[in-house]
Amino acid sequence: MEANNEREEWVYLILEAKSVGLSIEEVREFIKVK
């Protein structure tokens, strides 16, 4: 199932964002644009 893979990707993006100091809200906006 592709949904599970997308979820893993989302978690990875959040971890990356935290490492560079982005907030969850900023990550969500980025995902919406993407």
C-alpha cells in the first residue's frame, strides 16, 4: 500500500524539519505546496 510509504515519508520530513529548526506548521504548509 502506498499510504504507508507516504506516512513514513511524512515522518521523515518532520524529523528533517526539526533538525533544521522548522515548526510542524511550516512542514504542513510545505507538504500542501508539494
